Amino acid sequence: MAAGQSGRGRPAGNSPATATTAADITVKQMFEEATAYLRVKGAEYDAKKVAFSDRLFNQTKLEQRQLAAKFAATASMRQGLVGDDFYYLGMLHWIAENLDGTAEALRKFLLTESSEAARRQTARSVLAVVLAKQKRLDEAELLLAEYLKTEPTKMTERSRMQGELAKAYQAQKDFIKMAPHAEACYNAAKALLKDASSRARGLDEILDAGMLVYEAFRDIGEQKKADDALEDMRLTAAETESPSFYYYAVDQRIKYMIETGRKPGALEYYQAAINNAAKDFSTKSAASNVTDRLKKREKHYKLLGGMAPDLTGIDQWFPGSPQTMASLKGKVVLLDFWATWCGPCFEAFPSLIEWHNDFGRDGLVILGVTRYYGEANGLPIDNPHEITYLKNFKLRERLPYDFVVNKDQSSQILYEATALPTAVLIDRKGIIRYIEAGTSSTRIEQMRLMLMKLLAEK
């Protein structure tokens, strides 16, 4: 997020929003109060024993952005702003996520004669990120070059600039220009691991940056370099004793090898990763974390790249008529394994509805696959009433695609979809191209991208 969220500011006490009024303080003090907002509110929540949640965090971040925007508006109205005032005004706009305001103020700051080299470098780095986000890539490249030839430099700032440029070129499908920025971002993120205080953040940045490198070479068609990027991520995960990072790198490589027609090699790599995990981690628990997660994926790996089997044990198919996978060839099929009692399943409904409405005419068929559980709203229910409940549920949730209701777990077992939700994407030839369990904004975006790819294939 913003460079201004570094934790600087006055000690915790009164809420920054009420400690002073904007008319009483300098632009620097406004910035410090906005920067300290998350820390101060966190201390307040701890003192009141308020439980942390994503919703609370997002609300507090929104309040911080609103406070920064209010301060920025007040500061912008002042006469006689000079020097560092423009820096702090730019950073207030940055916290408030006002890109135009950030760029305008930081440009003015860089035209001043400030003697603070580190502050000027931070301004250059933030401005380069803003310009990359605005797709003004030539200007962003010039600022990056100026930053790199000036001291001091910070790995966090270098990583952020290179990463943002890589993502901008990726959005433009200019993968040739994307690749060197992705590699530079990855190398800077790896350097953060040498700083113990940045270790946790460093792992997150390495994962994101490593995926940018992999995606750049994947989309250029440089198969070996894409493989090497994922392998380097695996080795880095082993070096840092991160089982989740290790699993992610291995899982991505197995799927990539299958997607590029190398399934026998992918299954060999899967088995080698199971064996290597025990050697790569110093603790048995870390190695077991990796091997247990990979073993749960074994059937998915065997299904990927193969023909989709027909659903079995079907009792109800409504409102349409039962179909086979052979009859669905020529369509892109999304199987959504779900249950009415599964909270995470509901999170995918808005996207499924949108995709059905937007891409049904392009050949997308979505099937909501569930089974009888003998309950509704937590209460026992007989079979006829459960059918009625499911039909009413479909109407209430306005789910426009067909429901497939199984008598038992046979279809779930067939697709290793006992963890709910599980999504399966099948291409127009009837080949399974994607299987993942769980839901999140990242997972939904992955599904959308694969869906777009499969719909584009003829």
C-alpha cells in the first residue's frame, strides 16, 4: 500500500481523527496522523478486546483513506505551500488512493530544492508506481531509471516499481517488456529475505513477484524459463522453510506441465516433490504439511488433461434435462460442487450468475452439482421436501443455471470434490483443464481467466 504507512507518527492515545483539527497542524503532521491511524486504532481495539476480522480491518483502512483525503483537501487549499509540504501532500493523496493528486503534488516536490535525498527517492518511487498504474509507461520508465542511478535505493521501493511496471505490461500483453521488470522485482523481493524485519513481507512479495516472472515466460512461450522460475520459487521456499510457499510453487509447476502437454513428466515431478519435501525441510511437521497437501491433490493431477467422466448417481436435473459429457462437447462446462449449508459456496454465486448471463451465448454451461444431505437450515428433512427446498433455494438466490442433484457422493468422489466448494472447468473437447477447491477473490479471478481462455479456444 502506501509508503506513508510505515508506522511513523505520534504515540497511541487519542484517535488521530480527533486529536487535533486540520487547521491547527502542518501538512507533515497531517501525514503523520493519517499514517498512524491503523496503529492507533489497532491499539484501541486491543484495549477494548475487539476481535480482529477482515471486515474490521477493511473498515479501518477505509477510515484511514477518508482521513487522508480530508487532510489532503484541507492542505491543498492552503496558500504558500513550499518544499516538503508538497511531498507530504502527495503522500496524503497516495494513502487516499487519489492517483492524480499524488502525481501532481509529487511532481511539484521533485521540482523543489529539497536536500533530503531519501525523501526524493521515495517520491520518485511512488510517482513511478502511479504512472505505471495510469499506463503512462514511458514516463514511469524514465523515473525508474533516474531512481536506480541515484542514492539511496531501497529494495522495497525497487520491488514495488518493477512489479507495477511488470503488471502494466502484462495488462497490455507486452510480455517481452514485462519479463525483465518481473525478474528485477523478483530479485529485489528475494533480497528482502536478508532483512529479518522484512522476512514475512519478503515472502509475500517473492510469491507475487515469482508468479509475475513465471507468467511472463509462460505467455511468451519460453517453457524452460517458466519452469525455472517455478523451480527457483520452490528452492527459495525450502531455503526459507515455508511449506505453504513450497506447496504453491510445486502445485503451479505440476499444473503448468499438464497444461503444456507434459502430463507423464508432471506426475513424475509430483512424486519427486513428495520425496524431496522430507529432505528440503528441517522439521518433520513442515515436510508433512507439504506432502499432505500434495497427496490431497493427487487425484486432481491425474484428472487434469484427461477426458471428463460423466456425473453419476443423478436423481434430479432441473430445470433442464440430463446430459452426458459427450452431449456437452463443443461447450465449456463449469461444474460447481456445492451445498446449501456451505458458507464459502455462496461467495461464488454472484460470479457464477454473471458468467452464465454474459457467456452462455458463447458456449458456457454451468452446472451446480450437489447431493442430498437430509437437512435444510440445520433441521432434518425427508427426500421429497429436500427437493422442494432445493428448487425454492434456486429461485430465492436467483441462480439461473441448472442444478444436478445426486443421490450420494459418487460424483464428488469421481472428481475428488469432497471439499466444498470445488470448481471444475472442462473445455470444448471434453478435457478437464482446471480443478480447485475453496473460494476467494483470487480463486474467482483465476477461474475467470481460465474461463476466458477456454471460451476463446475453438
